[in-house]
Amino acid sequence: MTTSINTLPLKERLLSLFFEHLPSIKGQATAGVNRLREEGLAEFERQGFPHSKLENWRFSDIAPLLETDFAFNFSNQSRAFDIDKIFTCDVYDLDTFSVTLLNGWFVYKHAPLTRLENGTVIGSLAKAMELYPELIDKYLGKAAKPKNSALTALNTAFIQDGLFIYVPEGVVVEKPIQLINIVDSPTPVFLQPRHLTIAERGAKLTLVHCDHSLTHNISMTNTVVEIFAEPGAEVDHYKIQNKGKNSALFTSSYLHLEKESKIHSNIITLNGGFTRNNVDVRLNDELGHADLKGLYLVDHNQHVDNQVFIDHAAPNCFSNQLYKGILDDQARGVFSGRILVERDAQQTLAYQNNKNLLLTDEAKVNTQPHLEIYADDVKCSHGATVGQLDPDAMFYLRSRGIGEHAARQLLMLAFADEVVQKISIEALSQRIGNMVEKRLRGELSICDQCVLHCSDKGPATFNIDMSKI
Amino acid sequence: MLHIKDLSVSINGKTILKGFNLDVKPGEVHAIMGPNGTGKSTLAAVIAGREMFDVDHGEISYRGQDLLEMAPEIRAREGIFLGFQYPVEIPGVSMANFMRTALNEKRKYLGLEPLSGAEFLKLMEEKKNLVEIHSKLTNRSVNEGFSGGEKKKNEIFQMAMLEPKLAILDETDSGLDIDALKVVANGVNKLRSSENATIVITHYQRLLDYIVPDFVHVLFDGRIVKSGGKELALELESKGYEWIKKEANGVAAN
């Protein structure tokens, strides 16, 4: 069922839709989840959509987007759909455990939730709410902060489906788990997937999260990710964003780290009309290690906004932020990195670096570091650079016969390489490296992942009219 | 091959070269010597096409073409090579990728097919042996973390790869110990032929013990004040530059 009431402002529409679809939204969820929903709804009602008068939204105005007449899906219409027919991911030769969400809902051929022999559970959050209520009640919503984020509050109110991963104590999941998140709709669509990953004590996993759109229609995706790393757990989280120019992608990732756990987060934004990535980290116990990287390559009128907040709540933890961006044409970038070192968090090591390359006079980036330190024995540093390609390096390359265009590409690739080469999985590093290279050569389009290659027949639409299924 | 006539060059309004003249023929090695700050590096940069300098006056013709009209990469593809005094570090660009791109851009310009990966690797090994570079420089990013000596050897290796017609070596000897100096000089000597020419820019005579020049020119205050054979370098070594300065000033005073 597709619902759209186009006379009311988006906020009012969402509030009324909530009550109208309450039975399907609530589904099989526990009382705890429904309490979360109500709190989320109340918070969203209180805050409304973010606007550019808020400090952390100063450079990112979403008001025009909110004028869109969006459609919403409150039940899963994707399950019977054979995703292989329309989509192959560019990271395809990677040996992964691959799952797909179409328009925010889980797509599956056999079962919505898979339980591997080692006890790992991978699958639909909607199903997990039915089958694993204790885990859901223990973790869901415990890292997210609806009070600080209207979008997180809104997502929480409408929690329905998304990717659920549970890795039991001591289990190492060898294959990366790949989530392919596809938007494909003949009309503007508003989606709110919710992902929950739980890595129990000593567990290890790699999650590759790809965002794509197969439509040129306007879409707004408001994603919330929660990742819990219990003591000694290690989670590698890669996000690859390659979206159409009319897509707006909001991702709020909440990473919770217990003692001696490690999380690597790496967000690669290759394309996207409007992209906002919020990464919120809590180093909750000693010897936690959070390594956050980002790479954004944007041109035309694309807008990318990365917001990082790291809460050093315990002593002896390490955090590092390295975000790099290349902005061409009239593209706009925003980076805000905040480090909070709490009173007891002695021996904290916290580093932050944001480097930007502007290729034109019209490209623009706003970068802001914030350090808030209440402990006295800490090592923190931050740095931000905004610049052009190094003229000495340009001349050096050209003096060897390399043309200006090729020289620029070499230097841009080299700039991006600092982030790409640190990807620990060799195959993934190569695939992402290739995508970055193609992107910088201007050879990567959002249609690249689509097997239909319909670009000469006009925009890609697949006629999956949700109302008719 | 190279004719520089009455060349005047300035940067930010300050004139560096003042009516400079030089003729270089195939097969010749010219040494340009002189005290610091007299315009030696400016000359090298202007020939290679550095855009930060203004050519106020004069002309440079290279193999019958107007060099000043050419972009730096075209000059390189036409056979000009500058060995940098301070080679630039480029993190993230591997030496192999850099050289392969450079070679293939040149080949494309000359209407040749690009080298295959195997051909390229073979060529690289050959040239490494030719210039006696046995380290793994080629696996690393361009000049990144190289010692002073490694950077200069790397310049010679690039020169071997690109096989220039006219090489200008800008203070290639500065900061080298005697062993590195020999490696660099041997490389240059092996690449010498009756077809190509070399301009060696140096402050000291030392390098000229190993790369024997046909002509030595003394650059002072933006122009050549004295030219001679290789013995002029020895004379400079024993008498120092004060002698030249006095002579130049004397000439100016008369």
C-alpha cells in the first residue's frame, strides 16, 4: 500500500500517518519497542524536521526537500521480488554474505532471517523483533539519541525493517556481510530503514553497506544504524554511497564500544544529491578503539555533510578521524568533528583530520573542529585543510610529459588513496579503489551497478509500482 | 638543438636573467656554474616550462620550434628533461604508475602504441640496471620518504626511462655523498650519445670530475660572464667566484 496525503506539511503528514498505520507499524514488536516508538514520535513532534537555524544544520538546508510529495510504505512489498534481475553490485566478486533491502524492506528468497551454524543471525529486523525479543529489548534504541536528533527520533517512531545482525560470543564471521540498499520507485519515496548489529564479547565481523538508487526520482532515506561492540569485539563497517542526484540520504550511525573493542568505520561517498552522515561514537569502557574514515567525491550541485561526534567516556581509549574530500564544480561539503573527553577519560588519544581539495572557485567546504576536554592527561589533535592541488607536484608530473588532465587525476587519486589503502580487506580495498578511480575519471554513474544499462533509453525506472503488487 | 637568445626573465617584478645567451648542439655537455642566486635554477625552470616566471624578453628555440609557446608536458614529450634540485614528494602515486603514465603519454603524443604491462616492467628493470639502482624505489610512492641521495638517483632513473634529447640537471650533485655522486654521474655518462645533449648546473667543480663537460659557462648576475672548456671549472675551483665577480663588475664599470 502506498500512502500519500499531499495537502499537509511533511511533519503533520508523518504524525497522522503514524496513527493511521499504527497496527502495521507496530507489527509483532515487543512492548519495549513500542515504547521506544512513542518516545521517538513525541521527540519528533517536539523538534520537527531540522532546519538551518540549528547549529549543526547551519550549512545544510533540507527545507526544499521537505516540500516533496513523498509516498510511504508501511508493509513489505518487496519480498517476492527477484533482486538479481535488476541489480548487480559493483563489489560483486567479493565473496560476501549478501542481503538486500528494496525501498527499506528486506528482500529474500527463502527465509527472512538466516541462522548460521556458528549461531550468527543475519536478516530482517522485522523478523528479529518476532524471534529475538530479548535481544531487541536489550539493544534496540540503546545507542541512538532521539533527543539530540529529530531524524533519529522520526526513524525510531517508524522502526519496521532493516538489517539485523547478531554475532555470538567469540565467533568470527569470516565473510563480509554485505547489505545492498536499493531505492527504486516510480514516485518520490520516503524510507526509514533501521539497522542493528550486535557483536558479542570477542566477536568479529565486517559489514559492507552499499547505498544505491535505481531511479532518478526524488527519494529521501532516513537511516539509523546502531552497532554494539561488546568487550573485545571488532567491527569493520564500510559504507559505500552511490546515489542519484535526486536522492537525499541521511544516515545516523551510533557506535557503542565496550572494553577493548574496536570499530573501524569507513564512509565512501561517490555520488549523491544530498548526503548527510552522522557518526556518533561512545567509548564506554577502557581501551576502546574507534577509527573513523570518510572519503567524499562530489561534483555538480551535490552536497555532502559529515558530522562526527566522539564521546570519550572512559580512560585509555583511542579515536582517530580522517575525512577527505574532493569537491568539483559547485559541490558543497560540510565537516564537523566533535571530540568530547569526559572528566575520567585520562590517557585519551584523540585525533582528527579533515582535508579537502577544491577543484573550482565555486566549490565550497565548511569544516569545523570542536574539542571539549575535561580530563587533564590527554593527547588530542585536530587539523583541517582546504586547498587546491599542489602546484609543485603538478609541475613535476607535467615536466615528465604527463598532460594536465592526467596529472590532476593522478593527484586526486593519490589524495583519495590515503583513505582507500587503509581498508584492511584486500579485495574490498581494490574494489573500492577501482570505484574511486572510475569516479574520478568520470566513468562511474549510478547506472553502473544496474544490469539493464538503460542509459540510452532514458532514466532507469523499473515499473515496480508498489500500489499494484 | 637549443638556442637561447637575449633572454630576460623575472619573478614578481624582480629580474633574474638579464640578456642570457646559450647555444647547445647535439652531443654536447655544457656546465653552467656560478654563485648562489645568480639565476641558474631559474634558467632550468624556464626551459622546462615552469609558469611562475615571466619571460620579459628574448627567445628560446628548441629543435627549430619556439619552446616558450609549449606547455611543460609538450616540452617533455619533445625530449626535454629537467632533473630537479628538489624532487617533489607525491604520496599516493606509485613510481611505477607515474613512469608508466609518463611514458605512455609520450608514446601517444608520438603516435606510438602504449607499452603493455609486461613490456613496461621489463623496460623498468633494464633502466634500473643501467643506472645501477638496485633498491625498491619503484615500488614506493614518488620520492616519498626517499633520502636526498635516493631522490637524485631517482631523477636519473626517470631520465633513463624517458630518454630525453636534452637533459638539464639542476644541482644534481647537491647533498650527495661521493658514492651517490658516482652513481648519478655514471648514469648520466651511460645515457650520453651523439644525439642528445646535457646541461649540468652546479655550484661545485666536483661533479665535473665525473661528468666531463665540453663547455663551462659562468653565470653571474643573470648572464654568462665567462665561457671556456673544462679547465675553466678547475680555475674556478682554485680561485673561487670572487675573481669572476670582480672581473664582471670591472667589465660593467668600464
